[in-house]
Amino acid sequence: MKEKSRDSVERKLLPICFLCNLVPREGIASGFLFKGVFICGQCEHELINCNIDNQVKYKVAIEKIRKILFKKSPGKCSPGLKQ
């Protein structure tokens, strides 16, 4: 059986959610790419079930989504906004 080289193990890319800036435990399988930006399953769930009564969290989420939708170059979008 072929062993993985040390370099290939160390070069793993971990998805970082654009909205929460965290790496999901399940990796890329726990989320989706939207216009070249990764969104984890937890944030997807929160967006779908977003309660407009929490105005601060709602406004931050809307601003981040706008940033994704109206970005100029694919895959080059940084969150910028902190929750």
C-alpha cells in the first residue's frame, strides 16, 4: 500500500466559512460554495432560520451576503465584518 508523503498531508486545505470564520468539523462536506465562497452548514441553517428580531445578527448576515453577491472577482472575497 502506498503511503502518503508528509508534504501531501501537511498541504491539506481546510474550508473556512465566510460567515463565521470557522472550519467545520466535517470539512468541505459540511457546507457549500456560493460564488467561490464557502459557507458552512451551521451558518446555512442559521440563515435559513434567521430571526429578524435579532437586528444586529441579521444586519451582519445581510452585509456579508451582499459582499458575496456583489464582489468583483470570483473567489477573492474576505469577510471583513466581525460578528
